[in-house]
Amino acid sequence: MVYIPPLNFAPVVSTEVSLYRSGYPMPLNYPFIADQLQLKTVIYVGDKEISEDYREFLASQSIVYEYVHVESCRDANIKEHMDQVLRKVLDKHNYPILIHSNKGKHRVGVVVGIIRKVLQGWSTTGVYQEYDIFSGGLKGGVDLEFVTMFETDLKVRRLTIPDFVKLQDEGVTKTGS
């Protein structure tokens, strides 16, 4: 069988958990998702409802689906939406996870940039370089400024945090077990 990953598919983290990014999966990508990724959670960061065939596919695979409505990083509730995504990413019970947007460029680029910066301690330069690879260097100014300025004060349970997370003194903090 030939497996075809979704547009702009790439692993974000491959440690004891697997976190992936991509564009919107199409029916020709479903065998790849089902057989190769064995996902537990899909987070769609976008501005449209998903198709009925995609909804049926996710249900048939018992994949938990979360829709985070984001028009752009200029949305009034964008910080809350990013915190919503981070809560899912910070709970290892949700893995393997695929986070996707429509094309796998800008919205997912912002989410991955925040994960890289806040959870993994990446430099701004590294975040910008990765964003540019997936976006083709287009339309990144506002998105990258948002990632650079993003801060959070999430509180999460210590036992649920995946090993790849390198928490700083500020931002996400661990609470009791």
C-alpha cells in the first residue's frame, strides 16, 4: 500500500509521545493517518467546519477531535485559543496528536512556534526559521510577532506533562501530582 501524508506533514516531537503538524487531511491521506500515525487526538486550528467524511473517518478511528476556531493571530480570543491547544499538548494522555490547519502553514506555524518557544525553549531565530520553511516565507510578520510576544500562565498537573517539555521559571508551571 502507498501511504500519502497530508500537505505540509511533519513530526514536531518524536520522543515517548508523537506530535505532528499538517494541512487539512484529505481522503487519500486517511490510510496514512490510520495505519502510520495511530492518533488519539486531532486538533484543527482553523476557520471552517470539517467535512462530513473527515468527521466520519475520525469517529471510525476513535480519534478525539477538537476544533479551535482561529481566523488569524489578530483574533480577540487568540490567547485563550492557544492556551486551549497547549492544555491538550501538555497532557500526555492525548498522544499521539496531529495539529492541523487548512494548509499547514500559518495557523499551525503559530501553534508550533509557541510550542517550540514556550515548551521547548527554542530561540526566536529557530522558531522563525521553521515557520519560514513551512510558510515559504510568506505572510509571517504578524504571526511571528504574536509568537514572540506570546506568554501564558497555564497551570498543569506534573504527572501529565510529556517528557519533551522543558518548563521555564515563567509561563507554564507544574502543580501537584
